Amino acid sequence: MESLVDINQHKKILDNLALAVFLVDEDLCIKYLNPAAEEIVSTGVRHALGRPLTDFIQDTDDELINHIQDSIRKGHPITQREVCMKRLGGGELIIDCSTIPILTKNEETLSLLEISKVDHMVRISREEHLLSETQATQNMLRGLAHEIKNPLGGVRGAAQLLAGELAEASLREYTDVIINEADRLRKLVDRMFGPNVTPVKQSLNVHNVLEHIRHLALAETPSGVEFKVDYDPSIPEIHADRDLLVQAILNIVRNAVRASISDLSNEKPEVQLKTRVLRQYTLGDVMHRLVAEISVTDNGPGVSAELKPQIFFPMVSGNEHGTGLGLPISQNLINLHNGLIEFDSMPGHTQFRVLLPLNNEDRFNIKK
């Protein structure tokens, strides 16, 4: 058993760990938890302190709790690998858990629990790959756009000169077609990358933005589609460009509406907007203390297995009437805010998660 530990002396270090750390007494009542542990139990420190750990987490056969109690009873450290932990607020996590009995300077016997998500590094690797892939695609398309737009400008200019030489109005109709189609193609090429601008950021209430998006979507949504909201009122204001954020999320919401009504057997098409705060969360290779999670969920048929790896590529769409530009544009706009869009999909449940750092100064690179 570790002895004579002054927790307050190490609190600043523990608070900044990406590893979830709990201190529990012999009755498993929580005496301390760091921000990463708050994310595990989906609640804040004020709500968790003094309450039993079992109020927040369980495992399928009580294996996790039994091992923690066994470690306390015997006074020996125990490590469990790949335990399926159920959060009482909903959802499951695959975790590694180490239990270390300690004796404080007040001669109180406590147990230090270290919990790490097994899928954490897998998710980080996937995000890094997604960011790299998105950047490579954007670079390729910018080069392609340059090659298209240069001769396109020449074609349009030649058509304008030709129109000035034509006396008959009926013949100018043909040059008008050339000019209009050249303009349309130029706009299409520009849309493939989203706006080539620097975001004009301001402090925003994310729920005001989402309510604006919801009302826009409702105005163009067929009757029968139910919109649900589940907002976390504790989310602080985000620093973002309002117009770009509206465009990015509205694209996702429109896709969710189309998906929910695409299956004629779905009698209750539904779209949900949900917000949460994630603590000590890594985006790519950068860990942020606080990240806003905005999720858009629908109960449509889901994204096909063939489409999933290419979902954020331009001109790729699961809708025969879609352009395949909405999601790539959304990803690009969120990338401009140092954020990321992820998704998970199965029949009856597709969720897109917009992840935005709440404070870009409060971060560090985990590879340094």
C-alpha cells in the first residue's frame, strides 16, 4: 500500500492529466475526481463528490466493482484490462482500470483509480488520418480548380467579345448560354472548397445558433418529421464565425432530414440536436481542456459501408439528387475553427458530431 500521500499537493498535476483519476473511500464514495474523470461519469465535480462511484458507472457482471473492492480489502494494486463499463447516463466504454490503495497523511485509507479508454488512441489515429486525408483532398482539388478556372475565364471572355460582334439577337442567345454556363461552372468549382476566407470569430451562444438552424430546417422540412433537442446549459460561449457555423451545421441537418424520410417504412422520422461539453479531449494530436460537442442524429437507414470511407470526399453522395458537396464544405468550415466532424452510422441511428475547441489557448500537442 502506498503511504502518506498528500493529494492536495499533487492536485494541479492530476487536474491536467488526460488519464481519468478518481479517489474513493472504502465505501466507494468519491473524494476527488479530475476533469478527465468528470467526462467519464458525464457530470461535474460538485455533483459527484461524496456520492458512490456506482451511482455513475457499472459493468456487465460487476467485475470492475468487485476488483476495486478486492484491492481495497487486500491492500494490493490491481489492474484490469478491456473492461466493458456502462455509464448510467447512457453508453458503454471499453477501459483499462488500475486500483491503487493509498494511505493519506490523515491516515485515511483511500483507493486511487486510474481509468483509460482503450479506444482512445484508436480514435486519435482515426482523426489524424481524417485530417490528413481532408487536407490532401483539398490540396488536390485546389490544383484542379486552378486548371479549370483559368481556361474557363478565357472561354467566358471570348464569348463576351463574340457577343459584341453579333448583330442578330438570336445569335447572342448562344453566347449568353456560354457565359451563363461558364459562370455556373465557376461557382460549382468555388463551392467544392467552401469559402476561401478567414473566419470572423465572435463569442456566440451555441444554442442560439442551433435554434436558428432548427427554425431554418423546419421551414423547409415536410410535416411529420419530429425535431428533438437535448441541450447542455453549462456550455460556455464558443468563439466562432456565426455565418460559417450556420452553413456547416445546416448542411448536416438537411442531410439528416433527407435520411430520416428516405425510408418509407420509417413511420416516425426524427432528427435530434444535442450538445455536451467534453473535457481533456484530443482532436488530432492536440489535447484541449474543453471541447463543445454538437451532435445531429437521425433515425434513417444509415450510411452504407461502401460510402463510409468516402463520406467527406467532394462529389460523393448517398442521395441521387445530392451534389456531394455539403459534407466536404462542412468539414472544411469546421476545420477553419480548429475543429473536426466525426460520424457513426448504423441502420436506424446515424450521428454526426461537430467538435469545436472552447478555448484554443488552453491546449497542448500530445506529441511534443
